Amino acid sequence: MPGPRPMKPPRLALIVASRGRPDCLARFAERLGLQTRQPDRLILSVAGPEDLPATLPAGAEIVTGTAGLAAQRNRALERVLDDCELVAFFDDDFVASCHALEGIQRIFLAWPDVVGATGRVIADGVSTSGIPLAEAEHLVDAADAAGPGDLRPRANLDGLYGCNMAFRAGAIGATRFDERLPLYGWQEDVDFAARLLPRGRLVLTHAFGGVHCGVKTGRTPGLRLGYSQVANPVYLARKGTMRPLRSARLIAKNLIANHLRALSPEPWVDRRGRLRGNWLGLAHALSGQLDPEHVLRL
């Protein structure tokens, strides 16, 4: 008698939303060829042709439309949910392990109760001046020399980090990124993932990962980000996708940091703009005018 037929691997879609950083997409495309498991669908979601590099990865599908991280990710999701079992999101300045997509497949096959996972961030340039590409590649290659990462979930989470996260398409269903969190959509990744918690676990894993370079171009200006640092956590707490205590701590952390550094700000951070945005957000919160979409009018 013939043995059981081998299980067909799940189809995996990789979504990259980008705005104003064609150079990042070009470098991302170069590294994608190193993956030990290639995506079945690669969706580049941009605002327009000016966001794309001259040379695109083979098989890349392009979707265009209104700028904004949530809107761009939603447009890409519509393309793949009926066709793929797994959906991964990488930032355009994320240098992924060569085992990353293979690791995403492995952890979801190994842990049926996991609906979303965020990978190991070896180093993160978001809170610094940024990590140069050559340094990021060196760090990732050194980690890859040790082989694929451990499949065991390291921790259960109540939100995921959007620079590298993956989901079961079946768990996503009709859930979409909240487009009331416009532009860079600060905390939109936490909100989206938290709405999937009733369907299974969200975990941190070392099965995939990489380095987040934290490129500064294409990010929300200081005044707008400062407003979002208050408005978005309050909005998510009211929605129930962020615990009120976490919301308060997040606001306090940024408010304190922006005050302490406003007199001697880092060259890559508009601390005074963020501080003005923080206080405007607090004033709106006290007066009942708080609205995350107000950043579009700043």
C-alpha cells in the first residue's frame, strides 16, 4: 500500500507597503532572492509609480492608491486572502533573515493555535539615527550562520510589531487595518493583531526575524507624530484593542522623552514638533475633540 501523500505546503503572501522610498524597495528586492523559501505572492503596495525602484523583483504585483500604511496594507490584503493561507508583512527597511519566510511557514505548521507572530528583531534603528544597510546585512548574516531559528514561541503577546509580522489568512477574515489611523498609522499593527486574539494566540518567535534599519525618510513629521503619540493610544484604549494602563504608559513614556530631549534633540528627531503635537493631543483629549485623523489637518 502506498504511504500517505505529503502535505502540500501553505501558500504564503508577502506584503510590503512603501511610500517615498524606492531605494529601500530596491535593496529589499535584492535581498529577497536569498530567501530559502520564496513567497508565492509578493505584493508591493505603494501610492504611485514614483515610489517604485527601476527594477522590480520577479513576479512582484503592484497595487497603488491612497497613501497611508493602513490603507496600503488593506489594498494588498484584498489581493491575497482568497488565495493564500499565510500572510506576512515586512517593512521596506527590514533586512530579513534568509530563513525568514521558511520560518514563518514552519511556526504556523507547528503551532495550530497561533494566528499571528512577530519575529526576532536583532537590532532596531527606529530609536537611533538608523542602522546602515551594510551593518544590518552583517548582523543578519552572522545570525543566519547559526542556522534556522528555534520554533518555540518565546512569549504570548497582545499585539505584534509591524516591521515583521505574519498571520493565518483564515484568522484575518474580514478584519482590516484601521484607516482612521492615517499616514504612518502609529500603533496600527498592535490594533490589527489585537482584534485577532479571540481566534488564537499571538506570539513572539525566533523562527524568523532580521534587522529593522529604521530609515528616517518617509516617516510622519514631528508635529503629526506627536499628536498621534497621544491620540492613537487613547483611541485604541476606547476601542478595546489596547489596555488602558498600556495606553497611559505609552503616552507618558513619549511625553517624558520629548520633554527631556527637547532642549538638546537628536539631529534625526523633531523633538519640539513632537512635544507640540503631544500637548495638542492632550488638549484635545481634555476637551473631547480627540481624533486620530486630526493629523491630516496639521
